[in-house]
Amino acid sequence: MRSNRVKLCHGCAQPASTLYRVRQDASAKWVFVCKHCWPTVYQNNPYYVYGGTWKADKQR
């Protein structure tokens, strides 16, 4: 059974089928960013931590 889910990117607020769970600042809160916003979060960021990949088309 497959479930179709929707989640918005924290950076651009657009829906995406694949999002990356990251920590991006000193608050250490987890947020989800799309592949287009990910480079701005990752590059030269001492607070960056990768926490996994979220996919809209999850197989069970």
C-alpha cells in the first residue's frame, strides 16, 4: 500500500516530493528543505546536520 503525502519546504514554501531533514542554525530545530534550497543550507554552515530524507511516495 502506498500513501501520497504532501509537505512544504521550509526555505521556499513549495511542495516537494523529496525533502531533506536538516538542522541549519543555533536553535538546533529540525526543518525540511527541498533539493533547490538544500545547497544554501549546507554550504559553509557550521550548524548544518543532515537528519534523513523524507519521500512523498512512501512504500509500506
